[in-house]
Amino acid sequence: MRVAAGQFAVTPVWRTNAQTCVAMMQQAEREGAALLVLPEALLARDDNDPDLSVKSAQPLDGAFCSRCWPRAGVTA
């Protein structure tokens, strides 16, 4: 199994981070990866607001995952 590691600078804006995740998923797929590992707390992060990751939490059926899942073939 080919595994890809995705690393990026997480921004305070979850929509931007979701777009980045989808782009990384597309790249990993093009390069033959079956699994893409992404950083923790990738929804949103800001060094000036250490609680932002927790405040940005969303349910699994929330907007962030809903943007990423179709690219992964999930139809929940």
C-alpha cells in the first residue's frame, strides 16, 4: 500500500483548509497513494488563539467533512 503524508500550514479559516485537503487528496490519488495522512487539528489553527482548534470543531456530518468526503468516495 502506498501512503502519502500531507503537510501544510493550517490557517484560521476552515474553508481554506478544506480546499487544501481536497487538493492534497487529489494529488495523492494521482500519485497512486491509497492512504493520505494529514496533520492533527487541521480544521483551523491560529498561534494567537490556542483554543481555535477546539472552537472550530464540527460534527462528522458538518461542512468540513462534507467538502472532503466526496473526494474520498464517501457518500454519507
